[in-house]
Amino acid sequence: MKALPFRQFVVKVHGRCNLACDYCYVYELADQRWRSRPRAMSPDVVAHTAERVAEHVRSHGLTEVEVVLHGGEPLLAGRAAIAALVARFRAEVPAEVRFTAQTNGTLLDREFAVLFDSLGVRVGVSVDGSPEQHDRHRKRPDGTGSGAAVRSALELLRGFPGVYGGLLCVVDVRNDPVRTYESLVEFSPPAIDFLLPHGNWSAPPPGRAAGAPGTPYAEWLIAVFDRWYERPVTGVRLFEELLNVLLGGGSGVEGIGLNPPAQVVVETDGSIEVSDILASSSPAAAATGLNVARDPFDAAVELAPVRAAREGLAGLSGVCRRCPVVRVCGGGLRAHRYLAGAGFDRPSVYCPDLARLIGHVRSRVAADLAELA
């Protein structure tokens, strides 16, 4: 059977950032290889990446792929470099190429918005709620907050509906969940993503140290879910994908359901890597030893780190395989299962939270279906 192709290519167009967020998985956790990599992706690496994507598209007969402009902070690459990259991919790849960019928003001005509008690039912005919630973590290197600049960028994006892709918010259980959600809704986003802070059994996230009681992340997300479920004024991808899987469908989100991930990463030096979130636990977990200058993406498909991430139920620990909600949670993100010296053969560090959240969502849905019966 032919291996599943990659359909999403995360391209690290710039390897540095103008913020110093204290939870950043690129700079603040285990993987520090960014220090030895080029600051920005060179035109040669861009060209090789586009050629490899085109090769992969032809090999697998793909009609559509997504390229995610990422970093660091991708807007540090500048408008000219981003425009040249998009043009190169569109000229090279014999398929529809959808472009998205994930930015901290501080550099997003009218000139960038006009450029992205002309190029058909959708933009997601990272924002953690109200100004004081946001500035607790998302600071500039001098310690000042970035919230005011991000707020200005989001006000600007309202005038560019074809560009505005949505918001990404990292959960902080110290913040009021409903207030956080409502502060995000104020920006009229087409979608919201809630992201659990990255951690694992060796480096637990806040409130999830070994033996810590309770399910703080579940309770936080449940409060948001109930508010959203009663009046869903915008999409919340985590909740929508949970509902899809609970109702018998699939998931397009890594860490929900058992669908194999279809993402691969290209670093600024052209290195081909598995999801860079894996490197937050152990740098070796994401490395493949491949580079777009010499290797096709098909060479990564059969590598052990990629196969391990795509094994579905068979790739999970025995505890997970016996769990009644495993087909919904999918074992959680692979990075969150890591224990130094033992690898990934265990449940997620968020296992109790995932089980509690799924149970609550299932109960709400079951109650509604019973009323319709």
C-alpha cells in the first residue's frame, strides 16, 4: 500500500522572533537548535522547497496542498521575500496551493494586509485574551507587553475579511475562561483555536505535575465549551473537531481522533522535520536527517518518527488502547506523552483533562439528541 502523502507543509521562513513569550515551544523548551540555523530562509532553500513540494504533488496525484508560513515570526522575513516565496510556489507546484501565515501580529500593518489580500494568504494571529491576560506571557524582549500592537492589527484585519483567518489562544488556567473567550470574540474572528501549553511528563505544564489532583484544563475548557455551545457566534476548532469525532466523523486537528497527521516541516536551513511540536520534548524526536536540497519528501514518509506518528491506535500505549475515549482523544498530542529515557509510550500528560472534557461534551450532545428523539 502506498504511504499517505503530506498535504500540509510548514515552512519556517524566518527562524527568529521579535517577542519573548515565556511558554514558546520554539525558544523556551528543549529544542535550542534554532541558535545554529540561518535567521531567514534563503531564496535557494525556498526554491528547493517549492521543487520538492511539486515533486510530492506529482508523485501522489494531489490536487491541493497547504503551505503554512511560520517561524519564529514569519513577517520578519519582509514583504518582498514572502511575495517571492508565494510566487515561486504557485509557479512551481502543479496543484492549488493554499497559503496561511501564523503571526504574533505585532508587525501586521496595512501594507502587509494589502499584500496578503493580493496573494490570497490567510492569516492567523496569536492572542491570549484580554490585554492583561495577553501581556502576562506575550512580551517583547525588554519585558513590555505586545497586546496594544496586536489589538491594532486585529482591528485592521476586520477590514480584510479575505485575509483574517482566526485567532490562536494558549490556555492559562489562571485566567477566567469565559472572560477570555468573550475577549477573543470581541475581535470578530472567523475561528478560534485553543492550544494547551506544551509540556510532557518530564517537563509538566502548569498544574499538571505528577500526582497533581483535579482536571484544571478540562474545567477551563468546559466553561468555554458551555458558553460557546449555547450560542456559537464563531467557530472553535477544538470543540468542532471533538463533536465531529463523537458523531462518527473524522478530525482535521492533530491530537483529536486517530486520523494520521499529514504535516511536515521545513526549517530555515532546508532540514525536513516531523512536527516541530515534537521537538519541544526532545530535539531528536523531530529530526529526520533529510534536507530539501537533496531529499524528496517521500524519503521522510517511511522514517520511524513519521511512521510512529501515523500508526493510529497501534502506535499508542497499552493504557491508551484500553481507554473508552481513545478514538476521540487519539492519545492527545504525541509531544505531550514524552518521558525522558522512556520515549512516548504512555498517555498524554493531559490524559485526565482530555477524558473529563470528552465526557462532558459527549453528555451535552447525548442530552440534545435524546430531546430530538
